[in-house]
Amino acid sequence: MGIPQIIHPNTDLLDTNAPIKTLKFANKDLVQLILSGKKTCTWRLWDDKELTVGDKLTLINRTSGSEFARAKIISVVEKPMRLLTNKGRKGHEQFKDDAEMYTTYTNYYGKEVTPETLVKIVKFEVLAE
């Protein structure tokens, strides 16, 4: 049996009339990492936005509620958290260990996060205004 993984390849067949989706980031530290170009990836669990390659995004500081950037999704990969690799972690804030990572995401979502929880690895590029 293969490893469950869904890859959403990059495509130029984009719907230019698609609505802009919003992504919220938990604090100003994450906002600064994005604006500095150090954070180019976000992990989303239980994706209710159906994030896909080519989606245009408004990035929101959850604390202040204000928009701080616009971005576009350039790749999406979905897999169980236990299968996160260095490639999937690149461009994302780091955790000292997996236990800290599961605790952080349990706090973000208010649901228990385990090694089997599916994570959507969303790589994005910030758009120039």
C-alpha cells in the first residue's frame, strides 16, 4: 500500500475571476517572517477553503485583523503530518521537535493534532503591490 499523498501540480489554467481567499496568521512574528521573505510556506489543517495552485490570497494578521500582503499559491501538497520532510518544512517556521509542532497546531485549531492528521503544505509568493 502506498503512502497517502495528494499533489496539486502547478498549472496555468487559472480562473482569473475566482474570488480572493483569505489566510490568517497568528501573530506579528509570522507577519514579519512573511514580509521579510523568510516564510514562504504555510501549513493548513482541515482546509475549508479548498486552497489550490493559482489561488490569490489576502494575508491577514489575526491579532490586528488587518491585511498585510497579497499573495498567490504556487504549490500545494497534502500528506499526514508524520510524513513531513525537510522539503515540506522549508520556508516554514521551525519547531524544536514534533511534540512542539503538534501542540502548536492543536492550540491553533482547538482540535487534537496527531502524526496522522493531514496537513496541506501551501507554498506562496507575495505579490508586489
